[in-house]
Amino acid sequence: MSVKIRLRRTGAKKRPTFRFVATDSRMPRDGRFIEILGYYNPIEKPATLGVKEEKVYSWLKQGAIPSDTVHGLFKQIGLWKKWEMMQKGEDVSQLTVSNQLKDKPKKKKRKKGKAAEVAAPAAEAETKKPKEEKKEKKEEEKPKEQ
């Protein structure tokens, strides 16, 4: 049996909250679990977490593998760094684990590069030429008819 530490979804429709749980890797996301290790609320700004550190460390010592998402969250709050230092035998008494995530800045939309800006007017000029030629031909034909 392989134990994983992963998120279990709870909360209302379109208002998710999650729990960190130790579970058998074969179980479904919201299925049976072994133990609750904490919670994660992404809706709040900034997102909040609560982790029972001692329980997490005991499961990690027993060989539990965190999911990619859980691993990322543990890194952001400093729990993973503390775990690595414990593994090396270093002093971790001064390290504290945060209970809030830092807000990530929103990604800005990319603007077109200079090469695209230079190419665009040239392309517009080429598309205008046939239109201008057609207008000139029509103007030349009109005086001949009169």
C-alpha cells in the first residue's frame, strides 16, 4: 500500500475548500482516507492554510509521498524547507511555517513585439495598393464614358 498526502475537496458548489489527507494512492479523490492533516482555503485572499506539522512529518517519515500540488503548497509556506533541514539533521527551532500564501501577481497580456509592429504597416500598405489601383481604374473609365 502506497500512502499519498493529497488534497480532498470539500465545500459548496463553486466555493471549494480542501483538506490535506493521508490516503491510499488507489482511493478516489474524495474517497476513504486515513487521517486529516490540515486544510486549505483558496477562496480567501490571501489563501489560508492550516497544517498539523507533527502529523505531516510523521507520515513523511513513514514514506508518504505528497502530490505535486501539496508539494508546491508545502514549499510556499516553508514546511518543505523545514522537512529537508530535519532530514539533514540541522537545527529547525527558528523556522516557522506560514499560514497564508503570498498573492501571485496576475500575468499581463503580451503585447506584440517590435518585429510584428514593423511588419504590420508593410502588410497594410500591400493590401491597400490593389484597392487604390481599382479606384484609379474606375476613375479613368468614368471620363471615357462621358
